[in-house]
Amino acid sequence: MEFNEKIRMLRRNAGLTQRQVADAVGVTYRTYQNYEAGASKPSGGVALRLAAALGVSTAAVSVKATTEE
């Protein structure tokens, strides 16, 4: 599952809107929309706040780079 799909699923499971998560994380609504659209990924600090806002571990929202083999 891609990062953007994962955070969308976690947000919906938490019963939150995109705006609520953006406010809780401290980013603009548009920035959070970009995360869910897959247009950008959060920095490490934002990912930590994102995990807290969604009530999950940091591992659940990890932003690992994929490697091609």
C-alpha cells in the first residue's frame, strides 16, 4: 500500500476529515491534500505529528523510500 493510500485509510478509520488532520498536524489543508493525493510526502517531524493525530504508531505512517532491485 502506498503512503498516500495508507494515510487516507487511517484518516477515514479515525473518522476525521482532511481539514481536521491538517489542523492537528499543523499544515495547511492544501498540503495535507497533497499528501493524500500522492503529490508530496511529509518531513519526519510532520510524519510524527501525523501519527499522533491519527492515533497510530509512527511505523504505521512511515515514509520509507522504495528501492528498485
